Amino acid sequence: MSDQESLSQLLLEKLNLLQSPNEKINSLDFAQENQFEHQKIVGAVKSLQSLGDLIQSNQVESKRFELTDEGEQIVENGSHEFRVWSAIPNDGSILQSDLMKSIPDSNVSKLGFAKAMSNKWIAIDKSSGKPMVKRNLTNVKDEIRVLLKLVQSGAANKLNDSQRNDLKKRKLIQEILEKSYDIQRGQNFQTTIEKPETDLNAEMITRGTWRTKKFKEYNFNAKGIAPDRGHLHPLLKVREQFRQIFLEMGFEEMSTNNFVESSFWCFDTLFVPQKHPARDLQDTFYISDPAECKDIPRDYMERIRSVHENGGDCGSIGYQYEWKESETRKNVLRTHTTAVSARMLYRAAQEFKRSSGASGDDKEFKPLKFFSIDRVFRNETLDATHLAEFSQIEGVVADRNLTLGHLMGMIKAFFEKLGINDIRFKPTYNPYTEPSMEMYSWHSGFGKWVEIGNSGLFRPEMLKPMELPDDINVLGWGLSLERPTMIKYGISNIRDLVGHKIDLQMVYDNPVCILEPRQQQQQQPVTV
Ligand code: PHE
């Protein structure tokens, strides 16, 4: 039998002993008499209640007085005034300051002194020029302590109103509101507890015993147990939505599982000069072990060297500096997913070259549409909207004779799927694209055009060394995943979205992400 069952049993037996069925037992009294925790008795009452009309119970509220910590102290050591009086020698006097010092707790000495004076238990004699304190009475009764002891023993009702109020005012006692149950026998009272059936089973039906069995009633108010399960972080939910959009548009996902990348793929293949500020230690995390990347395709690396130094055979003059292999081998935490796009384009170019012989010009080129959504790292100053890592969404398209019009059309189609129909473009600079454009969208909340991404047509200086045929152009665009996620879920500080300080409840409770088409907004055209 469980603890609760034996308590329930005890309660039933106690009820059975009562003279009249109308007599009541109070759960608090019962707990006190039998030295049980009241909460346990409440549990037993509730379980008996669920068994039909075995008992009848009524919740009642009662007030009770209890000692405060200070009250408890007084019961132990005497009242403050009594302690002050006791500290004075029986038949002499003591310097007031010595008296005060003799009681370590200054609260006790100050209050006790004032109270003992007003009780006229003690007096000050200044005839010697110094304040000397002596006893006024040879015997005093510590009434406060007596009263508190009464309260402690549960006999607060023996105090009169003014005594009670005085103790309350001095914060020695406090009133507690207690909820308890008055219990009496119910209509179907009996002392044996028959557990009702919780399930109807096949045997009960075939034998017909269900007719006489008692069944436990359904508790339709029970909350039930939340099933254990995993939860998707908001970034993963929004990522899934973007992935769906790319898939609907016929894009193929690139494999992005290398956070560590060589400077070669992260910068050099993208025609980012070796002295570019993005490659500074302040902007990029360099890896110390392994510090260098060993496997870089030799031929391709030499073509990259010459395109940087003098433009190679791209009709460009390059950057006119001495390109260093040691610099390109440095491993970094990738600063953008365009490094992944570069790898994919190089691989596609090489495959195309192999399948079409030396010059692939007349061979049919199967257009490529790739996307990726993954993490990148930058050595940023951290603030409410910047962390040292974030996620990028990137789309890349390669085909013959692509133009700026194709890029703009592709981006428009992409954002329309998000319900953003008002894209504007602004020229910008990227080392690897020309022309390059930032994308802006009207943000009705901020009341201004906000930047939502970056894009461009990849430069010949990037594509030619890969050995893509001349008339194959590649366009691309990128945006962050965090920004739309923060807007979607109304999060204004990125530290509430990512990192060790996030509230996991936020992750549990956030709804699935559905990027609904936005309402057509009233726009105030702004030139950007
Ligand atoms: N790599 C760019 C960025 O980090 C985005 C981009 C991708 C731009 C492709 C042009 C082409 O912002």
C-alpha cells in the first residue's frame, strides 16, 4: 500500500469511529494530531474524492497566527527589553554605553532600551556626570515572551485583541491564511477502498463483469503529460522555408559541411586580393592547427596566381602585385558561403571540360542552379544585431549568355515567393562580381528601405581560371538567415536568438515558420 493509500485508509477508519454521520473532521486538526504533513492529508482527501461518494468534503479557510523569526528568537532568549534589564547588575549601575555594548545585536539593545525605559523597568542616573543605568525594579515579568509562547503552542486565541495587535505591530507574529478540508462520511461510505477500474478490457466484456464493476470517471480537465520531443530552433524553421523556395525553383543544394576553408577557396579563387581588408586578422578567424591547406589543385592555383598578378588571359591587368602561395594556403573559418559556390563551379567547369573535349564551346551546357544555407564566421564587434557567426543563404546560377536582366529577374522571382514584391537594386562593389548590386526592400515597420542582400554577375577573373567557357556567365546572390528570422519571430536582439543565453522556452513555444506573402504595402518611394 502506498503512503497515500494508507493515509486514506486511516482517514476512513477515523470517520467510521465518529458517532454521527454528520460529524466532521478537519484536515488540519487531523494532520496536527497525527503529526502528518497537511499536504499529504490533502492528497489523501483528493484521492478519496475521486472514488465516488465515499466521503463528503468542504474546503474551509481559517486564519492562524505564527511566530516570525524574531518572535522565535524572543521565545528562546527573552524579549529585547528583558535582555537589556537582565544585563544591568542587580544592585548597581552600568555606564549606558557599556550596557549597549554588552548586547551584540544593536537592534536588540536599542529597541530593548527604549522599551525598558517606557516600561519603567530601568532608569538613567546622571548625577555622577555620566549616564549610568540602573534597574528600577528588582523583578520583572517578561510578558511578551509569555504571550509568544502561547502563540507558539497554538493558543493565540487566549490573547486579547490589543495584545495580538501589539505583537503584530512589532512583527513578532504574523497571520497566516490556511486552506483545509472539513470531511464527513459520504453517501456510499465504507471503510474498504475499492479501486475503480481504469480500463475496459476484453475479458470484462466476454464475461459480462463490466455490468457490476465500478469505473473511474474520466478527468477531462487533466492537462495530460506533454510528450518528450525535440524542438527545431527558429533558424532551422526559417531555413526550411528558404530551402523549399529554392527547391520549388529547381535549385540543387550544395554540400556545405566544411566550416574550415583555405584562403584559396574563400578569397583567392574569388579574386579577392591578398591585401584586401576582409582578409585582415580583424575580420577573419585564422586557424592555427592545421594552419595550412595541403590540397590545392596546382594548375588552377597557377592560373589564380597569374590572374591576380597580371589578369591572366581575361583581358584584365589583375592587381599588379606579387601573389603569395603561403597566403593562399592559410586556413580560415569561412567568411562566406561563396567559397562553397566557388568549389562547386570549379568542379562543374572541370567536369564539363572533361566531357566535351578541349573546347566546350559548341557542347550543350546544362544550366546549373545551386543553393546553400549555412554558417559563416566573421571577427565582428558584437552587438545587438551582430555575432561572430551567422548563416548565409546563397543562390548561384550558371548558363550561357546570362545578363544583368536575368539576375534581376531571378532575384525578383525568389523574393516574390517570400511575398516581397518591391525589390530595388543599388550598385555596389564586390571583388568577385561586376556589376554588383545590393537589394533593398521597403520595411513598413522601420519606415525605410532596408538592405536585404547582395548580388552580382561573377567576374571573368573568377570564371576563366576555372576553365568555364567564355560565354558561360554565372550570377549569384546572398542574404543572411538571421535577419528574416528575427523579423519573423519579433526578436530584436540577436543574443535572444543564438547563443548560450537564449531562453529555451522560446525555442519550444515558437510556432512553425510560414513565410506568408506580405500584404501589398503603401510605399513612399525613396531613392536609394
Ligand atoms: N558573398 C556575398 C556576401 O557575403 C553575397 C554574394 C553572393 C554576393 C553571391 C554576390 C554573389 O555578402
